Amino acid sequence: MVKLPIGVDINNLIDDLRVFSWEASDLLLHYSRILKNPNYSKEIIKTKNGLDPVTVADLEVNDLIIKRINKNYKEVDWNILSEENVKIEDNDFVPNSEWIWILDPLDGTKDFIQGTVNYAMHLALNYEKTPLIGLVLIPERGELWLTDSKDTWCEKKDGSLKKASFQNQKSLREMTIVTSKNHRNESLNNLINKVGFRKVNVMGSVGCKIASIIRGESDIYISLSLPGKSSPKDWDFAAPEAILRAAGGSITNLDNEDLSYGNSNFRQGGIIIASNNKQKHKNICFQIKQIIKKYDLYPLNS
């Protein structure tokens, strides 16, 4: 079993994460219902920034999870990196521990505001910049995807369980790609068209996309950030990476290198590929890179 900080038992930790997550789920569903009423929805949205909106739900779930971790594990030597706290504190987070919780209280805020089901909460525990334990909570589906670093499973609120359902034996053109609803760009569209995937699923939230791969509804996800433009951050990928890797999939950059956490501004830029097949992932990255080179779809260094 995975090594944890002194005084932390993996079974107790997973039990606590369950409790924290379903509390967060109740909060998110509560505010989701309020947003459907135009008379009250404006009170929930805290900023008018359409590119990076924040809601009361983001802030309250952020506060809930941080308070629960700090209360239950007062003596444990770990830090908490949260998207909302970084926004408030202007990137002043300086880790002083090998162990770091990475929290996104509401991944897919635009989808949440738009009333779709594709929003999630992400929480991962990184050890030396590698996500080990993690969860992706999808309230509208009543799903809590968990990993203890060895296995990944999905729990419903009634305690029922289900496992990953991969269909690995596919060529690139036979795969279904899951892609962004609110963060598409022309370069990614061109790449998808040139590969000629069998089907394209569109949804928000990285966590929801990765969960769709683990369920077997999709096979691959590509994040493509243009140079000089906005890009995903550590809190977008840490928890989804943890659950996908433990389920038997893989998530790397285009050169099949592990994602690097804790970089300047917490950016996860460039091209990131997530697939349902750890054994074939290197070849998948190679094939996609060759297509990019052939059609000059994205600036590559090599």
C-alpha cells in the first residue's frame, strides 16, 4: 500500500474523503438548483469575468474541503494548493512539504453556470509532485471516482460500486475522443479532423472527460494550449491523472513524458494526451505527433 505521512491510515483517509465529497456534492447540487432560477442566479455568480468565472459554490466548497482536512489532520505535515486560494492570494503559494493536496472545488464552472451535468470537484494528494491518491466527484451523476493509488473505483451515494470499463484494442481512427465544450481552438479542431476519430464527445471539466474514458464511453482526450494563451493548471489535472493512471490508463505530454506539477503559475501547457491504454500510450503519442508534423498543426520544438 502507498506510503503516507506519519499518523495517516489509508483506509481512514479514504473514508474521510467519502464524507467530505458527499458534503461537497450536496452543496454543489443546492447551488445548481438555485442557478436554474433566473431571479436568484445572479446572486450565485461572484464575478462577471466570462473567461474565468467564480461562483458562491466554488468558494463554499473550497472552504468546506480545506476546513475538513485541517480539522481531521491537524498534526499532519502537508500543504493544500487550491485554485480559489491562488486566485485570492495572487500565486503566493509556496509549498514546504513533500505532500500537497491539490483542490479544484468546481472544475467546469462555465458548465455549472450553463446548467449542464458536466462539472466536478477534484482533490488529489501529490507526493513529490506526483498525484497518488485522488478523487473526482461528479454530483449530477451521483458519482465519486476514487483511487488509493493502486485501484480506481466509482462509488454511488448509496455505497454501490463499479469498476473501470476499458476497451483497449482500437486503432487511433477507431477511437472516440472526448474534447472541451468551452475551451476548443482551431488547432485542436484541425488535429481532430486530421486524425479522423470515429466519434467526438463534447463536455466540460477535465474530471468529467477522464471519467468518461474510465467508464468506456470515450478512449482518448487531448488538451492543446496555444503558445501565449491560457492553459489548464495543476488542479485541472492532478486528480484526473491519479484516477486514470490507477485504472490502467495514462496521461502525459506529447513526448510521453509525465506531467510536471508545481511549475511557474501552475501551468499545464502544450499538448497533453490521456488514453485508456498504458501499454499503447507511447505509440498513440507518437502517431499524433507525426500527424501534427505532417500537417504543421502546432509549433513543435523537435
